[in-house]
Amino acid sequence: MISFEDIMTACEEKQIGTFVRRCSQSSVEEAREAIKNHPSLELEIIQVKNYGVCIAINPKNFKTTPDDIEAIHVKGYESLKKIFKRSK
């Protein structure tokens, strides 16, 4: 399982942002703890109609909107899948 620490480290190294959809309260708390170790990133908690609570992780000064989540859903998933290849 990929932790928010892993996701944020990858975002920081590659200077990219990402969304995590349908997050539980425990995921939100984990993300809030992990962001403390990554001062170059910002964390946004967004309520999206079709996807519930979403967590946006972005480089500083990069803002997102709920519409962005729907627009990049498939492309973002494929990009993350390449970064976090499953080990056997």
C-alpha cells in the first residue's frame, strides 16, 4: 500500500501534483501529518460531487478546482501507476 509520505516524496521530486479521491477521515489525517515533512508542497481537502472527499497535493502556489479532478482522472491515474509500479 502506498502511503501519503510516498506520494508526497514523489510529487516533491518530480514537481508534480496529484489527487487522491474518495478519502476517509483517517486518510485525511495521514495526509495532514505527512505534509509537515514536505514544505514545498501544499495540501487541499476538497469536497467533490462525484468523488466525495478528495485530497489535492500540489507544489506551492498551484491551486486546483473540483472540475480539475474530473478532467484529469484517467490521465492522472495512468501517470501515478507509472511512478508507483507494483512490486511482485
